[in-house]
Amino acid sequence: MVSVTTNLPDSDALDERDIRVWLAGLSVKRSAAEMEKLHEACDLAFEIHREGVEVTGETTLRHALAVAEILADMDLDWETLAAAILHDVLPGDQVNLSRLEKLFGKSVSRMVSDMARIGFVSRGRGSSQHDKEAEHTENLRRMLLSIADDIRVVLIVLAERLHIMRILKSLPESMRVREARETQQIYAPLANRLGIWQIKWELEDLCLRYLEPETYKEIAHKLDGRRADREDYIDDVIDDLQSKFSELHINAEVTGRPKHIYSIWKKMKRKSVPFEQIFDLRAVRVLVDSVADCYAAVGVVHGLWRHIPGEFDDYIATPKANMYRSIHTAVIGPEDKTLEIQIRTHDMHEHAELGVAAHWRYKEGGKKGDAEFERRVSLMRNWIEVKDDPAGSDDFVDNLKSEFESRQVYVLTPQGKVVELQKGATAVDFAYAIHSDVGHRCRGAKIDGKITTLTHPLESGQLVEILTIKEGGPSRDWLSPHLGYLKTSRARNRVRQWFKHQDYEQHLHDGKISLDREVGRLGMPKPDLSIAAKRFNFKKTDDLLAAIGRGEVSPIQVAGMGAPHPIPDKPPTKVVSITHRKAGKKKTGNKSEVVVEGVDDLMTHMARCCKPVPNDGIIGFITRGRGVTVHRTDCSKITHLKGDDQQRLIDVSWAEEDSSNVYPVDIRIEATDRKGLLRDISAILTNEEVDVLGVNTQSNRKLDRANMRFTVEISSMRQLSRLIDKISQLPDVLSARRDV
């Protein structure tokens, strides 16, 4: 077992003098400005935690300083140490995030906030029992990585867990076993994946010490000498090899480590062999430039020490199934002690550590093929590797912060189960991830104990509780992509299936209402349903309406097939195909491309009285000297034409839709008058990137009503529908529709 050195006194009760002595031990490698910040962090922690006690019986202040000391030994920056010292100050009445940010900067306050969320997760899951315990534990590991917006938070978590494990021996056996098992399942594998070996092996050894005390004592007794002595032995072996390689002009990088107790135990179990047949209690790794150098290095090793028969594996000539490549050999080294030597090229080593043959994949049995999780682990390992290199590391870390953002979120059920969802998922997505029936009956949600909207995006580490009704089904609004209720395809499919399997008559009724509402608010003529049914491959118009009711057909698609409004007399037989051109960013409807029996460049423009847009029924009116004016077929100016003017009508039709074209449209809004209403509507128009050509508002103080008309530019009926949807959702808006 490793011996731990500390500058903290043995007594739990720390005074200001003890803290000053502890800080003096950190000042050797740090600037005066950094030490001043650490002094401030200690003063604040002393102020808040003077009387606090952890569940382990240790004072909160001593616990925080011990965690910071572990991180200081890893040469981490002052911000990480400050966050570790302060990581237990939230939540509390004496301090808040704004105060922390003012004193120590945004990075420290964020890390402290993340640690508070992780602490909540840790407290909330201890009693959970699940059928899929391995999957649940794996998701907990992923959640810890996902919660942390700053990579350094995970290092604080691991350092805190290491300190807890170091002091477990003074606690009751039940607590020792519980903490050790949790560490073995969650924290040691995290340290392993991140390549933080000095924490990983100590956590594993401590876990074995408390979970298998007799086995631990037996192996420790059989190991000859302390770990420090074994490390000195490895250093001597490395010196001998480096000297011989240099003499033979072989460019080699030699590293080594003594095998720790937990690793010995795992190998004994995996191979079903006694302690005496474990030949890699001491191991050395040799990295060379080429395959030829690998075999040359084998010759050097076997020339120096006697090879153990049966302990030679050539995975270069015959790679493992996961494409792991290396040469393993065991020899009787100096002082007649067994020694394992691994020899590989640098490329083979990179593949073994970070590629598909990575050590943790086949030793932990983690999920395979999860590119997102592996991406974040790889980024964290890269950060750990470059954190001590001042040359160019600042740019690397800045880029890493943006790349590190998680693409999944991990949230908790009230029972402590972890649920994985894609980023941006809502409480409704969460409800359907639990069970389809929970999703159908969902009517509200609590996040961390507070009621919130169903469209609020979830964040990792949150505790989500779904509020349900006894009977009922989903809302049709959930299927609208503009309203933001659903993010995941699973939830969306469940909602569609529910509507599809409901009573046909109810679907028919809902479809009629939905279509009438869409036609009314878009100001379009009612479509010929018999024609629309054939176009959508339905035998009857009722089947089309039922499909709209089930959410299979969008009402806007059918509304866009509006039947032409009756016009005076019989229209001419010529058809003019109009392609609207945007003459400039603020000019629309001034030029059109018209082809009439081979004649090009016939001038057209959109009528200002009715402002037709694509999917409207339209008719052309030949003007004197201005070409063709395009009206809606239900425009009052067209329906009231008399005499010779009727002969100037000409059939026209929309050409293929062009997303670059825009058309002016009037939107009328009726709302309860309030402050900020115009601002809220303007914000929606800005977010939708809709240009406003005119605004007319009137307020009736007696009725407390506001009537507004916006003239805006839209590119399609779909965009208009989305815009009206969002305006309708604003508080106090009574109605929003196209004004025609």
C-alpha cells in the first residue's frame, strides 16, 4: 500500500495557523498572485465550514484541503485547487455563485457549481436497485463526464473519492463496503479511461483491501518489499536496458511500473493461476520506431536475462482479434526476480491505448461503438497530456472547451435510475424514455423539485419527476416542430402511433377541426377534398381527414390545395406560368418571368390589395401599361368586376417554388393589452429572420384589448404557419391569423 504524505495536522480541528502552514507547502511552485487567491479560498472555506462535518466523520474543511492537496501533487493549476477547496460551499445561505465569480472568476464558480450537481447525483442514487446494474453503473460514469462543463471537475471528483478511500479504515464496515463497491464500479474505471494511473491503481488497491480483506493481505504478504522498493528495482532495470539499447544504436523509449495488488488479483482470477505463476509483478514497456527494431529489442532482452519457457507471445506476427499488436516476454531479471517485457512500435502503442484495442474496453466490458463517449474521453486524455506543456497549450485548451461539450444528457428518475437522452431533449422525451404510458399521460414535470415547462431542455445531473393524469393521451401540439415539445424520434413515433390507433371517428373529427383552423388562420380558400384525397392516395375524403387527425398528413399541405374562388364569367383558356423574382432585399413583386405561347419577359406584379402568396388560388388581370397584376381569386376587386373588365382576366398559375423569393403578407393579432407585447412579437419575427414592412397597432383601454397588423415578408406558407404558431403561443395573445 502506498504511503501518504500530507502537510495537514493529524487533528481534525484546523485553525487559521494550520491553514497557513498548509498553504506554505504549496507556495514552492506557485506565484504570489496564485497564492493570494488560494489564501482567499481557504479563508472563505474556513468561514463557512468551521463547524461542518462529513459523513465520514472528518471535518468538511479538512476534507476539502486534503482533496486540494492531492490535486496539487498532480501539478494542477490554482483554479482547480480553489474549486476543490470550495467545492462544498454550495448550496448555502452565506455564499452564491455570483460572489464566487466575483472573487475567483467564472471558471472557479462553474467548477463549484458542477461539483454541487455531481454531489446531488451521488447522494440521490445510493439506494437504487436495478435489473440491469451493469448498464446503470456505466450510465453513471457517463453522466459524471457529461455533467462537467470543465474537464478539471472530473479530476476533482476523482481526487475527492481517493481521499475518502484513504480514510475508510476508521469507519464502520458497512460504510467501507458500500463506498468501496461504488468506487470499484464507477470511479476507478473513470480514472482508468482517462489514463490517470496514479489515482487508478491506488483506488483499485483500496477497493480490494475493503472488499476482499483476506485476499488483499495474502497477496501483500507474498510481495517481497514495499512498493517504493519495487519502483527502485524497475528504475534500475530501465537504466540497464537504455544503456544496452544506446550501445547497439537502437532508438528506444523504456518505461515501467510494478504491478499493483488489485491487478495481480484480477490476473490470478482471469487465468485461474496461483500467485507464483504471475510473472509480470514487475513490468517494463519498450517503444521503438519499427517492427524490425521490435525483434532486435527482443534479442537484447533475452541476451541480458534468461527467458522463462512458455512465456513468449508474438502478437505482431499474430495480432489479437481486436488488432492489438505487441511482443510479450517474461525473463528472470536482476536479483533472480521475474520481469515482464512488452515491446511494440509507437503506432502500435497509440492503437493499444486509444484505438479499438484500448485496455479499458476489454477489461471493463464497456459499451462498444459509442463514438460520442469515446470522443469525450479522448479529449480529456489529450488535455491531461498537454496540461504541463506551456508551448501552445493555451490554444489547445481553448479549442478543447468548445469540442468537449456533451452531445448527450444524463438525467435521473426519482428512484435514482440514469436515463440517457440526446442533447436538447425535454421532459416529454424523458417521459417516453421511461415508458410509453408515462409519456401519454404526462401533463407536467418537476426538475430538481421545481415545476417547469414541458419544453424546457434538460441538463445532465437533473432529477426529473413526471406529473401524470390517470387517463388520457398526448397533445397534438407535441408533434409541432415549432413548439419544441419533442426532440427524440422515439417520443415522436410513440405520439404518432397513439393518434393512429385511436378511434377513427375521433380522428375524423380532429382532422376536420385541424384543417378548418389552418385554412382559417392562413386566410386560404377551402380545398376540394376529393382532389386532395386522390393526390395523397386516399380512397375517401374521410380517410384524408382521419390521416390529418392522426398527424400523418400536415393540414398545411391540404390547405395549400385551396379550390379557386368563383369568378365572374368564364375565364380565358390561356395559362400564364409565373415565377416571382426578388428584385432586391426590400423589393418584392416588381418583376416576374412570364411565358405565354413562347413570348418572354411579360411584366407582372403582385396585387397590393390581397397580397397573394404561393398556394393561394390566383388570377391575372391585364392592366393598361403595367402588364399583368396577380390577384387572389377571392379578392374583392376581382369578384366585383363588371362588363368589359371581366374580359381582361387571364388564367395564371404558380411556377416551382423558389426559397429565395419572398412575398408580403398581413398578419392580424388580437391580444390582451400589456406591456412588452410588441417587444415579444418583434423578438419572434427577429428570430425567424422575417422582415417587417409595416406595423399598425391600436389599443382599446376600456376593453383592455390590443389589435395589431404586421405586414411581413415570407417565403412560403410553411413559414407563415410556423410564424403564426409561435405568435399564438405568446402569453395574452387571443388570436393570430393571416389578414386577407
